[in-house]
Amino acid sequence: MKPLFISRIRLTRPRFRSVFSVASLMLSLIIFSQFGQAQQAQLSLADVLIGLRSKKATLDERNKLLSDAVKVRGITFSLTPEIEGELANTGASGELVEAIRQKGVKIKLASLSKSEPAPVSTPTPAPDFAFYRKRADEYVGKGEFDLAVSDYGKAIELNPKDAVAYLNRARAYSNKKSYDLAMLDYDKTIELSPNESAAYFNRGDLYEKKGNSQKAISEYQKAIDLDAKNESAKINLKRLQDEQTKLEQAKLEQAKLEQAKLEQAKNSLKPKVAETNFAAENTKMPESSKNTQTATPQTVELGQLNSFALKLAKPTYSPIAQRLNAQGKVTVQVMIDEYGKVTSAKAIDGPVSLRSSCEEAARSSKFKPALEGSQPIKATGFIVYKFVNQ
């Protein structure tokens, strides 16, 4: 039986150098089996699986050699759905599976006719690290990320130093939007393989998804430093840098606008003060009028006006303020006329990016008229607006 097997291999694949190595592997299976003449001639499930996993020849060559060996020598097991699935996962071709199916049927019929005990199947070898990682990769390709995460976890248990398993599991977590778990795996990948450009790129992408553009820029730059051909990192880095430049320009324009409004407000108040002082110094009034003027103030200070509002307009939260994540308290000093209408409004403290919208809201508000006795008079006070990050 041995010479026939060697001769068949040489006639089937004479042009590949790996044939002799595979033939040696198959002969070693015969040498290692020392349990009787019939057992030496048959292949066990373990023999087939080991032959498929061998790296001595290509997968097509291994399938061909194993198919021929099964046809010539027979097998010690019958093909079940579970065994067929294991063979498919290990790389068995349709020809090999069909040869096993045919031989399994013949063995079963022969044993029944001779009333011999059915052969005991060899236990399937336990899946190893490579098996779990390969199957997890296949699950990712199918979009089955929960199953992929599970198999990557089993692979990592068998080999906790494999950086690629952590990297691939992090990608699966990211697809599941489990960003915190993905971040932990990216950190572990970089710990095990500090020069892995893909890990920095993916971690940068994750930081960007979480809204941290500054850290994303840093990660993309590291990815490019480690691999100058990482075009994806270059594209993402340029996009974020352009966005940062536009944001800085918008901040500058907003600051200039706020300063211009402040200067305009200061200039508009100066003539009124001068005019008031001039009238006070140069206008001659009868004594009776002076006494009345002293007795009845022209304006009254009411303090905080929020509780006196008949209509308190809400300020808008501008895009610039959103970008800056501006929050806090803004105080707006206002003047109201005898009818409760706001005649002037000026923000005196609070974040600069929020002041303009608060001033506009104050001018659109209306309050109860202030009274001196039964006489409506002008009043001053302030409105407080609070911006809270939700």
C-alpha cells in the first residue's frame, strides 16, 4: 500500500517541489499509526485536518493529495454535518469532502455486513488561535460584529500578545459603536506594537467620532510619521486642519465684531452724557420747578428685572458659541421707558461669544412700567441670562 501511494503522488503532481514534503507528511501518518495492519492503511479525521493545515504545499495541492489518499486508503470515521463544517473551516475542497463522504458510506456498509463494531471517530482537535482569528475576520466581512468580537476574545485568550487580534477587535467594537471598549483595544495594540501606523490612524478616527478633533489630529500625524504612504491619514489630517483654520478665523471675526459693537456703544453714550450735563449746568429753572425736580426722580434703579418681565425674549445660541461650547452667565444692563419698553441694552459681563445674542434678546423684551407714586417713570436695571451645557 505504501509504494502505491508514493507512486500516485509523483504521477499526479510532478512539477511542484512541495510534493515530496507533503508525501513525507502522509508517510509519517502511516509510520505513527501502530495499531494493526488495517488501521495503518486508513486516515483518521486528525490526519486529514493536520494535512489541510500543513504549510508544506499550497492548499489546492494538499486537497488533491488528501483526496487521492482517502480514495486509496479509506478513512476511520463517517462524515457528519459537524465534521463537514470543521473540514470546510479548515479549507477542505468539495472534491475532498465528497471523497470522504463516499468512503464513509462504504466503511459503514462493510462493517454492517461483517457484523463488526463500527469504527470510533477520532476526536476533533480543539480549535487553536489561528482558527478563532480567521473565523472572526470572516464574521467581520459578513458584518456579524458580535460574533467577531467573541472569536477575537477567544483568540486573545490563547495568545494575549498578538497585537493584530486587539486591533481587529477594536475595529469590530467601533462598528458596534462601543467606542470606549474600542479605545481600550487600540491602546493595547499600541502598547504591544508601538510602530503600528494603522492603530494610530484608527484611534484618531475614534477620537474624531467622539468629538475630540485635537487628539484626532495628533493621532493622524503619528500615523503619517510611522508610514508616509498612509494616504487615509493624510486626507483626514488635512480636513481637520482646514476645519480648525476656519474655526479660528470665525473666532477672530466674532471678536472683531464684538469689539466694534462695544466701541460703537461707548461712542453713542458720550454725546448723551455731554448733552445732559450741559442742560443741567445752563438751563435756568424756577425755584418751584427745581423743588419738584428734586422731589420726583427722572429714573429709578430696579436691580434685576427678570421677575418684572411681561415678555422675556430668549437669546439664540449661535454656531460660533456652539463650536466654542460657550456656557455661563451673561448680565445685560438695560434702560426702559415709561411704558416698559427697552430703550438700550448692553452686556457688561459673560462669555464674549454669547453677549451679542443676549443684547438682541433684551431689546425684544418688555417689562412692567416703573411707578413713582402713580406716575410712570423711566427705570434702569439688568437682565441675567444663563447658558447651561445640556
